[in-house]
Amino acid sequence: MKTKILEKSIEMFLNYGFKSVTMDDISEQLAISKKTIYTHYQNKTKLIEATTMAIFEVISTGIDAICELNKNPIEELYIIKAFVMKHLKDEKSSPQYQLQKYYPQLFQTLKMKQFEVMKDCVVENLRKGVEQGLFRKEINLSFISRIYFVGITEIKDEETFPHSEFSPNSLLESFLEYHIRAIATEKGLKTLQNLLSKNEN
């Protein structure tokens, strides 16, 4: 039952948002009492903590698997983007923004975990890009990886990038292109252009 509660909560939180979904909503969807939920999760905050960490683990494992495919680094970034958006339901409920606004402590914990995982992944992506002549050899890997993390995190701030003007998917597309163009060699730019043309078709 604990697993069923977790799975249903993940689905509902991603579809409707952490704030909007109540314990009553979850119990109704599962046709169980709230008391049953509280047997496994002390309160809503504990349930949200469990769901965010479960999502984090799935995405982290998936990203590791993508990195092992040894795609060229530019293509790898786009494959990771598609994978993350799929698992976050295209971020239609702005999960990260809601977490930051209503559960700031959980948000900070998750952010640090994301940083530790993403830092190594992005540094390796950059290193491979330099080796393959796609990224400029003089770039500072540590600096660029941190700038990437800040950018990928901050574009999810709805106050800065309101959904009425920017869809989550188009934001991520624009940021990826911005990131790659800032560090790419001529060969890298050609690779990017080919990939963008293929995606359009």
C-alpha cells in the first residue's frame, strides 16, 4: 500500500501541483481512508519529501543510463532534456517552483542533491565536448557547469519566466541552445544546427 500511495501521489503532484493536491484528494483517488495514508506518511510534508526524492532517484538513474550511451555531448543534452520533461509531465504544474514557494526546506535539500549529481554529469559532458572538438578547449569546466546548473534551475522561476509567456519546454529548448552556442566551436555549431533541423522535421 505504501508504494501505491507513493506512486499515486507522484502522479497527482506532477499533474496538479504540490499545493493543489490534498490528502483527501489522494485518499479519494485510491479509495482508502486518510488514516491509511497517515499510517505510512506522518503528514503531507513527509509525503511530498518521499515523492520528490523518489522522482529525483528515477531521474538521476535515467540520466546516468543516458550518459552511458556515449552519444555526442550535444545530442546527449537534448536526450536528457526530453527524458526529464517526460518524467516531470512537461512541468505543467511547475513542481520545482511550487516546492520552492511552499516547501522551501525540502526545495533546498533537493537543490543540493541535484547540484551534486548534475555537477559531475555536466563536467563530464563538457570534457567530452572539448575532446571531440565540439566545445572550445579554453572553457573553464567547473565554472560552466555551475552556470549551467544555475540557469537550468532559475528558468523554472515562474515570476521571472511566467507560463503565460514561456512554456516550460520552449524555455528549456532556448536555454540549451543558448548554453551550447556560448561554448561551441564551429564544428559544435554545425552539430547543433543539424540537430535542431532534425528536431524541426
